[in-house]
Amino acid sequence: MEERIADVLTIEELAAYLKIPKSTLYKLVREGKIPSQKIGRHWRFRKGAIDHWLEEIRANGPDSGGNR
């Protein structure tokens, strides 16, 4: 199954989607708390994985941070 281009987000797009600063998003990436993939020097995020991660946080409480 082929993913649509909109299903892969850049750091800027994800920051806007989550309504958080890019600096906060970079911190989550560095700490391994958000599902991500580094391609060369660029971070990419699958929207489906992010939505699942958000559901895990909601289910487990905000302090869990979710895991990959």
C-alpha cells in the first residue's frame, strides 16, 4: 500500500499540527519520546504514528510521554 505524501510530515508541519514550538518538538525527538525517522539531516514523521502516539498519551496520562 502506497502512503500519500501528506501522510509524512516535516518538523515544521508537525509542530503546526501539534500546535507546539519546533524547539519543544526537537526536544521530544532527542529524548526519543515521539515516533520519528531521520532521513539524512531531516526529521520525518508518519501522521498515523503520531496520531497513535497521541492516543497512547491520552490513555496512559500526560506524564508517560508514550514510547515508540
